[in-house]
Amino acid sequence: MDQIETPNREAAKKDVPLRYDTRLLGRILGETVRDQEGDAVFDLVEHIRRTGVLFHRDADEAARQELQATMSGLPMDRALRIIRAFGHFSHLANIAEDQHHIRRTRALAIAKAPPAQGTMAYALGRAAKAGISRDRLQGFFARALCSAVLTAHPTEIRRKSSIDREMEIARLLDERDRVEFTPEELRANRQALRRAVLTLWQTSILRDTRLRVIDEVANGLAYYDHTFLRALPIFYADLEDRLGSIEAAWRDIDVPSFLRMGSWIGGDRDGNPYVTADVTRQTLTLQSQRALRFYLEELHRLGSELSLDGRIVHVSDGLRGLVESSADRAPERKDEPYRRAIVGIYARLAATAWSLDRLEPPQPPVGPAPAYETVEDLKADLDTLYRSLAENGSADLARGRLRSLRRAADVFGFHLASLDLRQNSDVHARVMAELVAATGAGIDYAALEEAARVDFLVAELGNMRPLASPYLSYGEETAAELDLVRVAADAHRRYGRAALPNYVISKADSVSDILEVAVLLKEGGLLDPREGRLDVDIVPLFETIGDLQRCGRIMDELLALPAYRRLLAARGGTQEVMLGYSDSNKDGGYLTSTWELYKAELALIETFKRHEVGLRLFHGRGGSVGRGGGPSYDAILAQPPGAVQGAIRITEQGEVIAGKYSNAEVGRRNLETLAAATLEASLLDADRPPPPADYLAVMEELSARAFRAYRDLVYETEGFDRYFRESTVLEEIASLNIGSRPASRSKKQGIEDLRAIPWVFSWAQCRLMLPGWYGFGAAIEAWTAARPADGMAMLQEMHDNWPFFRTILSNMDMVLAKSDIAIASRYSELVTDTALRERVFGRVKREWKSSIDAVCAITRQKTLLELNPLLARSIRNRFPYIDPLNHVQIELLRRHRAGDPDPAVVQGIHLSINGIAAGLRNSG
């Protein structure tokens, strides 16, 4: 075995199984490449791999030049095979890492080690030590809401077929950990791994056609089969069982289903013309079918298990009622009351599936039965089964599959996941203008000042008559928006209000933006002026730096309106606000974006407290640091005191979804982290004192300096837009068949109109990661120069004592460690204007070095990630497999832009994009 390359020998011993799994999968991949492509290709892959390892181990410049020369001179057919080999290795390394995390978690549990941060056991342990009473903990669960919201991602390139094969490989690795194999069984496992890797090698990663919205919906639903439908019931069962073991007074606390799933896929219309009313309707149907099919399959299995004889066990009167209403009259089951009751429940659920979604059940029902009107009726029947078992000596049976099914029905209902609608405020304004003009009232809505708009909209909210008329024809955009709210109303009638509970407004920058949506909801019957009923949360999204700075004032004006407060009372007196990380980062850079988000939360906390309204924050975080990414646990606990009031929603996007939720156990742990951090932030950290005023003042000055540096480069440097487009894969990303939504909001070419996701993703591909750090070095240099005596000491004190500032530094530490200025310099050579290239890259390189120096000085590290050796080892092991992909991508970009017509060139670029993203893991 190779010498362990780490100063931490004990930690290295723990990594031995990871190294073994990585080598095992790498060896199987190598054998597959040799068998399928021949010795020459295999030998070339090995040469490139060894050269890359040599460079990263010894910083051997000759090795880098050799690597560059080898990759640049590859013929096209050979290049594609090399790209595929290194891309697949990155995915296999991810699988091995995930399995190692599972292994370490299990080992700690077996050793009865103290629970780790980010687990409910750790959070509850902290609560017990703090003396949290039963009533207070019960109150938290009663009002809590944690939701991971899956979104479609225009940089997720992998096909579902590839992801399925990777899940099979993960399952086989896990099997090796949990089963004591005989030699024959071990050989069978390895053969199964070889078959899975071979299938992966022979499966196309790329799509031949652009992904449709419904394809994105199907991809998102796959994670319910693999993870969510089973992982969430397990989470709740563990939580219920753990409460009493940690604190006797907490035994039998009622735990409502506060951790739930959400989705934007099929409901997010902002900038996506392909999300129509019909697509949203299909999405709701597909989601419902997934939930109902799962319940039917679980009921069938439950009936097979509960073969209890009524002559041996007692049953409750309620169960007898279910038996009597069941259509099951089979003589062989006449003395099996539980089976007969389940057959009846199955028949009713099958009728429900057909009534709601025209879904055929996996097994035909024994006879006709009335459909369930609501999921509450189904839950009542399952509760009857549970109580009868618990009351008659079969409690252990009740706590098996039935317990999980009851919880699944409560969490997922007939809708599976709560689908949000989202649209841009500009669309709402145009729709409102057309509706008003069509009334013939002579009002030019578009020309009204903000105050006049608010007065008009408030009056409309009190008016019982609809604004739209079924006898008038409207433009395509207006008709589409009216169709959407009607689909939403129909979803409420069919699946319940949880099916579509939120309407998010992009680019919300005024009170009228919010009231316009209220009027549209009234048109669909989702708002009743007479009763003051509002069936959907209206959620403004504040996303640019300016929006964040104004959000407190806007919400103050909104909450001061009696008409709106009356509607809010129907929503439990809680208002949700969404904060956008992506556009604020593109607008002002990482440091300023993060600081303005923090200040926006402070402003919202103060405003909502003054109005006595509950605040629920929805964080629009992406996978990369430049889009709010980073560890969720740290990010939640870094919020200002009072920001997490028992409720939080967070977006999960793109390759991050696959990384977090492809594996059921990893997925459960990630969901548990979200819940645990919410509990700690709400019960334990909400009353912590605010940071000292001098910390806030320092951050204000640092942010201002970083903002100036970032804006000066990105928006005020002549030719920067050209530099960005020529030195990255932005244009090539736009041509990928990887998402239904366009890369830009308009046909303009400016950075202002570019979506934040391709902006960040492109910088990650060229290994510069600029949105995650640029401006920080300049800010720290200026700050410490102005305070040479105590400036650095002050920053170090802030890092030690302020979770918010510490999280900023931790995220930059990670993103700078994943950058590579030498490779980025090669991408800069793609810029055809030499003077522009030297001017821009020279500035970027100086700021990169300055930012690294600043991070290391403040955190007292000699090198990046010194405080995070696990991530440092992961990155060090990955880079030799990512670098070759960068080098070949650069060469293919040159050929493509020079007009090479070979379609294999474009295919190679796209494959390299996938491999680099996999290696970096959180790149978009």
C-alpha cells in the first residue's frame, strides 16, 4: 500500500477503507477501459494519471508541461476516451467518498461516540443540557417547518440512466461494508461491480435532445424512489425513539411532520417559456402518481406481513368496522382481519389513484370501493390499524412497515411535494396593465405611480367581482398567467392546499409587486375578499444588492396595510420572504452579497417584530459558494439571532441534489442536518447576544471596499465581458442539452442579463471560482493598511467569536483551495485580445494571491484548508484526475472556436464539462 500522505496519521488510518474503495473502483474502471478500448488507451490513461499525481505530489513543473503537451496533442477519438475515463473516475470517487461518510457515521454509532454536529442527537443533547422543557420543545415541533426545495438546474448534465448505474455501484459498495462475505460471495459482488461499471462505460452521458421541463420533473422524482419516500419516515422514527432516551420528560412528545419536501420543477416560470399551465398540471399529476404508487405497493407488502389470525388475537371495534366495509370475502382470509382490512384500504386507495390521476394500481383491487376524499381519510384508516395492533399485544408489529407508511402518508399526502409557482414581477405588472385596460375604466395602470398602484390594488382586493372577464380575449402572456392560477386552484381541490402552497415573486422591489399577485390569486379563486381567505403564501424574492437594501422598508409598508394584514391572518400570521444569493453575488461579489443578506435579515427581523408578524425565511442557495453554497449546518447557525423562528426553507440545486440525495443514507443525514440546525438556531441560539457594534462596523467597511473592487473589475473594466466569454465555457454551456431554461434572461449579451448559475458555473470550469472570493483580498489589504497596529488582530478576533464571519472565511478557504491559477492562466490564453488578456488576468491573479494570504492570516493557517484536513485530502486526491480534463477542454475549445466542424469536438467539450463538475462537486 502507498505511503500515507498526511501529517495526521490517526486520521489517515480512518481513511484506509476510502483509499481501498477508490482504488477498487479505479481498478475496475481501468480493467473496463483496457477490455473495451485496448492496451494503448489504457496505457495512455495511466500515463496521464501518474503524471498528474506526480505534479500534485511534488509540484513538478516538468510534469505539468508533460501533462499539457500530452493532452493537447491527442487525436479526437483518443481524446474522447480519455475524457470519459477521467470523468467516470470523478463520479466513482464521489461514490466512494459518500460510502466512507456512511461508514464513519456507523462506526461512531457502534462505538457509542458522542453524536456529531449536524445530527438530531447532538441538537437534542444541547437542548437537554440547556434545560429546554417538554412544553417548549413540543411548541417548537408544533410550529416548525423545514423544507428542502428541489430546483431544476441548467448545468446538471448527467442522464438519469447514468445516475441509476451509479446508485447501483453505491449499493454494492455498501453491501461490502455490511455483509460478512464468503469468498464466493465476494467474487459475486465484485463481478456485479464490474457489470455496473461496464454498463456505465457503455452508457451515453450526454443527451441528444434538449431536456424538456417534464424530463426535469421525472429526474427530480427519481430521488423520491431512491431516498425521500423511505428516508423521511426513518428520520421521524429515529427522532421519536430518541426523545425519551435523551430526556425522560420528553418521552412520547408528539412530533408533527415538520420536515417536508418542496419543488420548483414544473412551477418555476421565471424566464422559462416552457413552463406552461399544462406542464404544471402534468407535474402535479406525476408527483401524485409517485406518492400513490408507493402507498399501494407498501399496502400490498403490509397485507402480506400481517397474517394475524382473529381467533388468536383480539382486534378493536374500529378494525372490525374496516373489515366489515372491505370487499374481501375470500374464504381463506375469513379469520385474518388485518389482511381483510388492508385489502379494503387498498381498494379505496386504488379508486383514489384512478379518480385523481388515472393511475392503474400495481395489483388489481378485489372489488369496487369508494375513493378517499382526502389524505386525512386514508390516514384515519391507517391509524385504526395501528391502534388495534398497539392495544392488543402487537405494538412491535405496529412499529414496522405500518409506522413508516403512516408517516409517509402524513409527510407526502396525495401531492408528494409542495410545488411552488414563481414568476417575474415585470410579467405581473404587464398582466395587470392589460386586465385593467380591458375593463374600459380608462386607467393606465402602467403609468401609475407606486402609491396610486397600491391604492388601486387594495381596492381590487376588497372587490368581490373579478377583474378578468370570460367574455374578453387577452394576450398570450396574460392568458397564460390566468391559466396558471386556475391550475393552482384545481390542484387545491384535487390534492389539498399543501400541493401548491407558495407563489414566489422574482425581482420583487415594491409593495405593488406583491399586491399584484394577490389580485391574480383572487382571479383564480385562491383569495376570497369576503372571508379574508388567502390559500397561498405570497413570497417576495429580494435578490439584487439594491433589493436586499430595500426589503425592510418594502415589508414595513406592506405589513402596515390593513387589507394585507387581514389576508396574512388567514395564513397563521406568518409571512415568508425569500432571499436570493445568486443575483446578489453576481451584482456585488461574495463578501458584499453575504453581508447585505445578513443586514437584510436584521432589517426583516426588526420590522416583523414591530408588526408582530411571524417571519419565515426561504434561502435561495445554490451549490457553489458564489451562490450561497457551503455546509448547510454552519450556514443556518450563522444567521442573525432571531432569523430562524422554527422555520426555514432552502433550495437544493443541480449536481448538489445528486450529491446529497442519490444515496438514501446520505440523503437522510443531509435532511437531518437541516432539521437539527433549525432546532438549535430556534431554541438555543435565538437569544444569543448580537455581535458587537465594532464587528458590524468592520464588516460594513470591508464590504464597501470589496464591492468597489468587484464592481471595478466586472462592470467597469472595458472589455471584461469579452474576457469572460472567451476565457470560459459560457457559450458552450448555452448549447448543451442540459436544461429547459435559457442561460440568459434576455437576448442581450451583458453580464447583467446573464443568469447567475451559468455565471458561477463557467468560472468553476476554468478553475478560477472568481465569484466566491474576488474583492476580499483588496478589502483586507486596505483595512489592515489603515489599522497597522490592530487591524489583523481585530479580524482574527471576529473569526474566533462570530459564527457569521467564521463561515465566510470557511467557505472562501474551500473555494480558493479548489481554484488553480496555473490552469486558469491557460484559459485566459483563449482570449484573442492580448492586451485585454494581460490586463484582466494580471489583476485577477494579484487579487487571488491577496485573498489567499488574507484568509490564511485571519484563520492563522500556513496553507489553505489546514483546519479541514478531510476536505484537503479529498481535494488533493481529486486534482490529478480533474487537471487532465481542463487541459483537454482548453484544446477542444481552441479547435471549436477555430471552426473545426467535427461534432466530436463539441461532444468532447460537453463531456469534459461534466467530468470537471463531478470532480469539484459544488460548482454551480
